[in-house]
Amino acid sequence: MEIDKAIGLIEAHGVFHGDHYSFNSDEFVQWCQEDTHQTLSLEQANHELAPFCIRVGYAEPVRSWRYYLT
């Protein structure tokens, strides 16, 4: 998935906290399916999110993420 599309999903559905959005990889997988009709596994979602989101905590395989506004 292109980063711009992923960020669009996060901004549309994530919980906004002033300087960042919070969400988890299971939610991201659902958003991909519902909005773009693209099927991702949790592993794929985690791989796609890692370059531009910050992982929070140590849960597996559903990881919590933050996307900070730049």
C-alpha cells in the first residue's frame, strides 16, 4: 500500500490526540478492507506501518501504533 493511502486511512479513522493519531494494526486491516477493498494480514499491516508510525507497547500480533503529524 502507498504511504499516502495508508496515512489517509489513519487520518480518516484513527483517534486524534492533538499531535498524533492512535490505532492498532487490527483496526488498520479492517479499514483497508472496508475503504479500499484490499486484504492485508496483520503481519503485512505491521510491516507497512513500521516505516512511518511509532509502535506503542509490546502486544503481538495486534500492535498499537501512533502516527505523529509532521
